[in-house]
Amino acid sequence: MAKGLSTALISLLFAAIAAGAPTSNSTTPTVTSTAPPEYSTVPPASDDPNNVLWFPDSDITPVPERGSLGASVLGPQNVQIDLMNADFLAPPTTDNGDVPNAKWPMGLSHNRLQTGGWARQQNIEVLPLATEMAGVNMRLEAGAIRELHWHKTGEWAYIFKGNVQVTAVNTDGQNFINTVGPGDLWYFPAGIPHSLQATNDSADGAEFLLVFDAGDFSEDATFLLTDWLSHVPKGVIAKNFQTNISAFDKIPSKELYIFPGVPPPDNQQAPQSPQGKVPNPYTYSLSQVPATPLSGGSVKIVDSTLFTVSTTIAAAEVTVEPGAMRELHWHPTQDEWDFFLEGNARITLFASTSDARTFDFQAGDVGYVPASYGHYVENIGNTTLKFLEIFRTDKYQDVSLQQWLSLIPPELVKAHLGLSDETIAGLNKTKQVVVGPA
Ligand SMILES: *[C@@H]1O[C@H](CO)[C@@H](O)[C@H](O)[C@H]1NC(C)=O
Ligand SMILES: *[C@@H]1O[C@H](CO)[C@@H](O)[C@H](O)[C@H]1NC(C)=O
Ligand SMILES: *[C@@H]1O[C@H](CO)[C@@H](O)[C@H](O)[C@H]1NC(C)=O
Ligand SMILES: *[C@@H]1O[C@H](CO)[C@@H](O)[C@H](O)[C@H]1NC(C)=O
Ligand SMILES: *[C@@H]1O[C@H](CO)[C@@H](O)[C@H](O)[C@H]1NC(C)=O
């Protein structure tokens, strides 16, 4: 009985709605004809530009206040950290909810000092969000060697300073040797044995960035030639090489990892291999590739379409002029691992479910943007911003917000955002990549 009644009531209601029956306000539009545009069902977003409030070199003691929000600090304060992270202490009001930390300064990493150089790393232990990739910053004095080794992950590298001579041998017994310089790359597929040695082209040797295609990679857990042989019975070693055991009198009792060496000539040749040379080089001279100029900067994109062997890492080297911005975009399926080379950047990660968090980055910082998170990279400094976007994939991909909105019916854009016809007509159908300055 009760059920029958409620069903009848609901039917009546639907009939009334369908007929566009007038309610107390006779001008209320009907559902079927002129439903109000979506954008008018909620109040418009605030006009507050929500700019960053100070910079690392600002001559102030930062205060966690934005407009009428916040209050001064009464307790202890690490002013240097707060100066570098304005958007942590005084976030834009557009930030919301809980987005995990996406910033790791290499300067907070424990450094491994060796005779001949050093190495420090970022991996999932220090930045749990970064599950897909890990990074190492390594320094080799002229002649110093990062010893012969291999690992379970692919290794991609970008040279900051100096020249590095790399060697490798593949599973078919084909060999490779080359010397590369600043802005150049190398890539070794998982398990391929290789070495790195700084030349003396620069008296200081070399420094570079390594990126590995696994977030839990540890530079302290690679397979080293010396570590292995110091853990194999000597009789087995002698048998393996069919030699007298005394031939191996001098092998180290433990790993060398990084150690000094005599600088190799740049044109050093590998022994002739009966199997020949590797078909595709393990290095790529990105420094020789002209950057694509953009309205707000430039970009070089390098993935396996150019650097054939680099099947698990794709990258973009991006410059952004002061006031310009890497446009609002996302990468459909790939996490982004960033390294900041120069300048000052601001990034907001939009994580869906209304969650957003803004981060500030300086040279030497690692950043991380999970797949599909909407983001931008704004140059908030007075000098060129230069950074690397790195992805665990064979092919670079992104979706540009502006390109998307320019290639769908304008009415649809208007219905969502209430933009003027003029604004919609001005949307560029070509990916801008880096826009501005305004
Ligand atoms: C009827 O609704 C319209 C649109 O919401 C509004 O502008 C108008 O003031 C309302 N009129 C009355 C009499 O409530
Ligand atoms: C191995 O080397 C030792 C020391 O040089 C030598 O005494 C010995 O005769 C050698 N053995 C063989 C089988 O060559
Ligand atoms: C650099 O190394 C090469 C090869 O060992 C050597 O011939 C050259 O003298 C070295 N140059 C300097 C400046 O040390
Ligand atoms: C840029 O210059 C302005 C004006 O000199 C200064 O206040 C600001 O701190 C500078 N920004 C950075 C990131 O250095
Ligand atoms: C759109 O962008 C392209 C590439 O940046 C530029 O050449 C072109 O002038 C832009 N078109 C308009 C209408 O702004």
C-alpha cells in the first residue's frame, strides 16, 4: 500500500518535470529546454591570482600568512627551508586535501664519498611517491672510474659537466665505446655490463645524472665486477679462466665502486670483436640537436624514435624564460621524474578528487608527477629555468589543456567555463608546450 503510493508520487513528479510544469517561480527554465549552463550552478572561482609570496633570496623572515588567513610563527623556524618553500608555508588557496610530497632536493641525500668522486641518490625510500624511477647524481674526477658493473634496471644518463667515456658489451658479444660531453646521454638496457670513466678534457673531470627505470633502485645494490670476484672461490675463478690461481693474486678483496684511474684518450678504441659492434649506439649526442624554439622557451624531446636503444626512458630538456610557463598538461599513462638544472620553478599537482598541492623547486631538486596528474611548470625566477622531464616509456606523450579545448565544439567549452566567444576563438590548436610570458 505504502509502496504503491510512493511509486505513484514519483511518477507524478516525473510527469510534472517532463512537462516543464511551472513551479512557484514561473520563469524557472524547464529541464528539457533551457537547463541552466553547468557553470552557473556553483559560484565562480576566486579571482585571487594566488602568486608565490617570496623567493629563496628574499630578504625577509617568511610568515605563514596569505591575505586574512594564517598567523605568524611563534616557535622555532628554519628560515632557509621556509625561504625555499614559500608554497609549503603559505600555499595558494587553490591547494586542497592531501597530495603526497613530490620534492626531493639532492642536497638532502646521504652522500657516498670515494677516492675519485662521490654519488648520492633519490629513490622510493626518500620520496615514496616516486615508484617508477630513481635518480643518482655522480661525480668522477678526471680519470676516475665507476667500476665495471650491471644492474636489473635500465640506466639513462645526462651529463652536466665534463666528458665521460663509456664502454659496454651486449649479450651477443658485440661491443661499444664512446666519449660524450655536457648535455649528452647514454642508456644501458637492464643487465648490460658497462663502465663509466671521466676523461681529462676538463681538469675537474665530470658530473652527471643517472635515472633508473625502477623507483626502488639503489646505487649501493648494483652488481660489481670486484664485489663478485671477491665472493667466488679462487679455485673456481682459476678454473673459469683456465689459468693458474696465481694469475688472480691481485684481485681486490672487496668492491672498488669508484676509484682513481689514468684518463683515457677520447679516441680510445675497444678491442675488435669477432661479433662486431653493437647495432645501435648506447650514447646519444643530445647537445648537438637544436632545441625547438617556443614562445616562452624551448624544448628537446628524445625517446626511442631518436635514441633507438632507450626503450624504457623518454625525456624532454625544457627551458622556460622568466615569467613563462610549461603549459597546463598531463601525461596519460606515465609518471614524470623531474630534475631541475637552473632557475626557480613552481608546480601544482592536481590529483583529482579536489586534491591539489603546490611545490617550489630550485637547481638540484628532484620532482615527481604521477601519471595523469594535471600540472604546469612556471618560471617564478629572474633567470632561465632549465629542467628535465623523464618518463619510463619508449615514446614521449602529453595532452595539452589548450589544444584539447581548442579542438572540441566551442559550445561545449562555453557550457563548462563560461568563456567568451573571443577567448575561445583565441585558443591555439597547436601544442604550445612553453607559453608566455603573459
Ligand atoms: C525567478 O528565477 C530567476 C532565475 O533564477 C530569478 O532571476 C528571478 O529573480 C526569480 N523570480 C522570482 C519572482 O523569484
Ligand atoms: C702456478 O704458479 C705458482 C706460483 O707462480 C707456481 O709455483 C706453480 O708451478 C704454477 N702452477 C702451474 C700448474 O703452472
Ligand atoms: C690527458 O690524458 C691523456 C691520456 O692519458 C694524456 O696523454 C694527456 O697528457 C692528459 N692531459 C692532461 C692535461 O692531463
Ligand atoms: C627577482 O627579482 C626581484 C626584484 O629584484 C626579487 O625581489 C626576487 O626575489 C627575485 N626572484 C628570485 C627568484 O630571485
Ligand atoms: C598558435 O601557435 C603556433 C605555434 O606556437 C603559432 O605559430 C601561431 O601563431 C599561434 N596561432 C595563434 C592564432 O595564436
